[in-house]
Amino acid sequence: MFASPLAGFFNILVIGITLSLPVGMYVLLQNAQGLVAQLSSTPQISLYLQMDASEDDVAKLRTQLEQHRDVASNEFVPRLKALEQLKQSSGLSDVISGLEKNPLPDAFIIHPKLSEAQTLEKLRNDLAKLPKVEIAQLDAAWAYKLEALLKFGRMIVIILTSLLSLALIAITFNTIRLQILTQHDEIEVAKLIGATNSFIRRPFLYFGLTQGLLGGITAWLITTISLMLLNHQLVTLSQLYASQFVLRSLTTGDSLTLLMFSMYLGWLGAWLSVGRHLSKIDLQ
């Protein structure tokens, strides 16, 4: 690496840029998920009671809702209050005032603890079975769309990471191949004096491991500096929306995972290359 610093630098730079692409997408996806969690309110489940539900029925139902493990809170909306809200929001107060009786039932507004689409659907089905509940309504369309969008983004990151990982293995494979060809005579002499394949393979593995580590550090630097530049421009945009949203960088665990993964790719590429080309060096 020190004998040809320019070539080594460019190899490390290529590894860093290649790794920074899926890492950057992963960081942006994590930030987008956090932003959506801040901006989107938790979906609500509306429980419309039967018209003959008494005050005792309402009290028992409230107790059951407060004891439910998936319900964060509940709000009771009496029939009269619901009718007044309808008058104010619909603009048809004259028509509503002409009704002979209140057609609206008592209702509970449920705030779930979780926002996963499947969990919400299961909770709605459970609440619909409670006594004196006529209809349990959930508008989970946005939850399904959000969950599908995040899954789509994660799949893109996985596919991109897999493809670029193969590219990094190929880069290390080719680099080690050139090193073996350059030191072909030295390897033959080492074999003549009794060096084993493991002994000869070891420095090449160290080289691939070191190159992968330096490439991972480069990817971390590229990602961190890019996020710093984006945050600098994001301040003005956040102020326009009266927000203080900031792009979060890689966590300590994510950073260690990146370095370990890049080292593994470098080691794997070196191991494959040495194993293939070392077997071709046969002593006569």
C-alpha cells in the first residue's frame, strides 16, 4: 500500500464512495421514519355504541378500554356533543336543528399505543366485539401506505448493499490478484524453503482487512460530512415550517457495524483471491 500510495488511495476512495451510497440511503430512511413519526398523528379508532346503550353500559365499556393493553387513552363523546360538533363543522345547522331526534350515537375515540397497520386492524376487530359496540371504524389507509413505503425503501437499501458488496469484493479480489502476480517469484521462493499456504496467505488477508477498514472509515467520513452540509442548508427550510428537524447521523452501533462489515468484505475478497491464485503457483 505504501509502495504505490496513489493506487492504494484510489482503491480506498472507491470503496468508501461505494459503501457511502447504501449507508447514506439507510441514514436518510431512518431520518424519514423519525420525521413521519413526528408529523403524523397516531391513528384513531372510533367506537360507535348502540342507540340503547345506557350510562352503566358506557361506564363498563370505559373500564374495559382503560384496562386494555393496546389502548393508550380513550375519549368519550356523548350524543349531544357530537351533534353540536356536527352543526358547527357541516354548515347545516338549520337542517340539523329541524331533526325530530338526535340520530347520532354515543362514541368513544380510542388512541392506540402502536401504529403498525396489522396491530391496528387486530385492535379494531377486538374492540368491535365489546358489548354495546355497534361499529368500530379505523382509517388505516395511511398506515398501510406508510408501512409499504418504508418496506420498499428498506428493500432498496438491501438490494443496493448486496450489489455494491459484490463490487467491493471484486475490487479487493482484483487488487490482491495484482499483488500476487507482482510477488509471484517471492511466493515461489517462500514455498521452496517450506512456507505453507497459510503463511503466504496471511499478509494478503491483512492487506484486504486493512483496505476494507480504511474504506469503511472513508464511507463514514463521507456520510457524516454530507449530513453536516445538508443540516446546514436544512436550518433555513425548517424555520419556514416552524420546525427544528435535524438529520441524525450514524449511531455508534451503526458506525461499528459499518466498519466491521467493510473489514469483512475486504477480508473475503482477499481470501477468495489468494485461494484461487495461490493454488495455481505449483513448484516444479
